[in-house]
Amino acid sequence: MSRLSARVSAASTRNVLTERDKRVAITPMLPALLRGVIFLAGLAAPFVVALLAR
């Protein structure tokens, strides 16, 4: 009796995200990203004002 083995390549087992899945994955991060952008803009504002006042 011969032993049969099935090989599965890594490419076929990889999860391929569709466009909808990518949007769903990014959506929960948007509020945190927006807060980060606002924080960095607020942090940089005094430096920009100081440089422009020269």
C-alpha cells in the first residue's frame, strides 16, 4: 500500500484580503490615527510659529 501525501504550498494557504476586508480592518484604527495627527499638529505648531516669526 502506498502512502499518499498532499503538499500544500504556502501561497495557497495565505489569506488574501479583499478590498472590503482591508476597509474593515482599517476602520477601527481611524479614530486613533486622527487623534495622533491632531496631537502631532498641536505639538509642532509652536515650533512652526517660532520659525515663521524670525
